Amino acid sequence: MTDLTAAADDTARASVAASLFAEVLVVEQLARAMIGRTLPNGMQISHFSVLNLLAHVSEERTPAQLAEAFHVTRGAMTNTLARLEWAGHVHIRPDWDDARRKFVSISPAGRRARDAALAAILPAMSDVVADIGAERVRAALPVLRALRDRLESD
């Protein structure tokens, strides 16, 4: 491979990378706006995300584990959890073996709130998939997962 060919490959790769990340960032902003508009009772995306994770794992998590899972600071997660606890959507209890740690679980009210939020946002998300085409969306998923896996390894 000549230096000219390598330079052309680097330029093409950089152009594809710039286009990919520009699209991902715009899609993320637009998806957040769409979901934010459809969430019920003033629920925020961060609240729904935490409730959704806790509903899926069906076991307690520490605030630090949740912060790591969402790639946010512990302070940001503490704020989100305080709001969820105030709303009655999560239970936060001390670790009986280590009083410095706490455990978070979803409450029955939190599960109902998560289910209501999911019911509110699914029609909008389903409309997007229907408009684009389920096969095209399925074809994009492996690339998006590979991108997420690569970025999570950093």
C-alpha cells in the first residue's frame, strides 16, 4: 500500500467516523426529546431509565453500581435516587454488613410508574420503527451494539 493510498483510507475513515458520530448525537437528542414529551406525570428520562433497569434486573443495586451503569457521577445518581425515593418509586436501605453502603430496589409504585411510562412511550417508538421498517432497524442493531461495546471499553 502506498502512502497516498493509506492517506486516502485515513481520510475516508475519518469522514465515516465524523458522519457516524454526528448522526448518533443528533438521534440521541431527538430521541430524548420525543421520549421526554411522552413520559407521564413529569417523569424524567433519568428516572425512567433507573426504574427500567431495576425492573429488568429484579435485584438490589448500590447507588455506585447504578452510577456506573449509566455513566454518570455518584452525585448525579444520588440526586436521581432521592427524587425517586421521594416519589415512592424506590426503596433505599442500608447495607446491614457495611453501614457506609446502601441498596436500592424498585417499589411496587415504581414498577407501576415504569409500566405506565413504557406504555406511554412505546407507541411513539413503534411508530418510528414502522416508518423506517422493522428489517432496517434490525439490521442496524448489531452495528449500534458494537459501537456501544467499543465505547464502553474506553
